Amino acid sequence: MKMLSVQPNLVEQVHEAILLEIASGKLTPGSRIIQEQIAAELGVSRQPVQQALLLLRNQGLLKDATGRGLIVAPLDPEYIRQMYEVRAVLEGLAFRKAAETNPDKAASQGAELIDKGRQAVKDGGVQELIAADMAFHNFIYSLSDNLLIAPTMDTHWTYTQRVMGEVLMRDEKPRDIWYQHETLLAAIAKGDGDAAEQGARGHILQAAAFIIERINAQQAQL
């Protein structure tokens, strides 16, 4: 086999750095992506940047610019709706399996994540809010004992971070979803798979409706 020239973790780090710039609003829809500038700012060669940009384009965060190069893709409410429909099914499965396989771990370990989420709401930092939400859902994926759920959700979370960032940046007061998380955690801790699955689906679809409404309102003002 041919020796690999770029370490995968370096590409992942560049990917995360660019995603953070997009999710935080530093790179807005329509912003042109300049490989040389990103490479210089991150102190890396162009190769990992090029690979990270290709991943982000495949994940829907970037699109081909007119003529040449890439730009940050505009948010598409219909794409978001479809993505969240798929995500609702996957999340429902994860929450059901967590209730069936690890209710005790949910009861003993979940409260700390709820507390961190509520603290993030109080602090109001966009990245902290996104990180807390991701940590809670990843915890549930781990409780499901289904090794395919977390990697299957990776692409969804990449786009979700961008969507959440866009909405959260424009909220004077972040929406507190942690009472919903607490209710879902309680269903898992009771071993109630039906309630956990239905609650998770409803939670995701409600979030989608809220996000799409906000994005449509924002785009109407442009």
C-alpha cells in the first residue's frame, strides 16, 4: 500500500476549525473560502485544508462558487426539514435502546450532563450550548449499545452544529431545551422504551420546526 501523506487527525482538526468558524458566524453564507488563508491561519499545509474542505462540501456546508473555488452554502429550510426527519428516527432508536439496555447508567450519570446544559444556557455561549447538547445526545448513543448509531449521526451533527449556531447567534436569550432532556432521561432511567423513543422523536421534530421558522424569518428580512 502507498504511504499516507496526511494524518487523519490533522484533517479532522482542520475540519473542526472551519466548522467552528461557520457555526460561530465568522464565515457567513456566501463567504468565499480561501485555502491559502486558512492554511496560513492554522499553520498547516494546503493538503489537509483541501481534504477538510472537500468533506465540508460533501456534508452540505460548502458549495462550488461561480467560476472557481468554494463558498459557505446558504441554509436550506427544506434540506433541514428532511435531515431532521431522518435524525428523529435515529434518535428515537437510540433513546429506546438506551432505555432497554442501560437505565441504571442513565440514572446515575445523566444528571451531571443536565446540570452542564443548564449552566451553558445561563452562560449563553453559542459553542458551549452546542457542545452541551452534543454531549447529552452522544451519552445516549453510548447507552444504546448500538455501535452504528454514533458514526451514522456524525454527518447530521456536522450540519446541525451549523444550523444551531445560526439560530443561537440571533437569540437574545437561548431557548432552554433542558427540561425536555431531563424528561427524556427520566424515561430512559425508568426503562420505558416507548416513552423514550416517542419523546425523542417529538423533541427532534419540535426543534426542527423551531429552527426552520427562525431561519425563514431571518431570510425574509434579507
